[in-house]
Amino acid sequence: MQPLHLTTSHRDETLTVSVSGDLDIATTEQLRGYLFGLLREAGSAPRRRATLLLEVSGLTFIDAAGLGILVSVRNHALRLHTAMRLTGVPPTMRRLLRITGLEGHLT
């Protein structure tokens, strides 16, 4: 099991969060709390962030709880008028997104 690591960068209207390690039932609340905090911060700024990018090329594992949290964060972002999408999706994760029908919603 690899710990979850999160790093953030801002550029123009885009907030990018690089996610690496394992995204599973043990780490979903860490990711959710972190991203909800960033979205709350972005929503209170004078200019709203237009896009939240999750760069996931460093993910080594994702389970159903991890997928669920990504959907939850996406739904929360949409309520705040902020687009969210995944980038750098590894092939195994892309296959999982395709099988679950989430590919078009998250990428």
C-alpha cells in the first residue's frame, strides 16, 4: 500500500491537483477533504476557478471507493460552477472508467 500524495498548482483559471499513490477506502476521505477545501477556497475568491484538473498519472491503485469519491467531488464542483476532469489517466484506470461508464463524465 502506497500513501496518497497530493500537490497543487494554480495557473490562470485552472487549479491542478496531482494525485499519486493508492486511492482506496483508506484514503478517500483525505482526498475528499482536500478537494472540497480547495473548491470552497476557489469559490470564495474574487474570480472563480473555471477548472479543477486532477492529474492522476501517479496513481498506483484505485478501488470502487476511489471511483465513488471522484464522482462525489465532480458533483460538488459542478454545484459550484467549476468544471472537473481527470488528466494523465493510466491505461488500467481508463479501462475501469470505461467499464463503469464514468469515462465520459470524468475525462
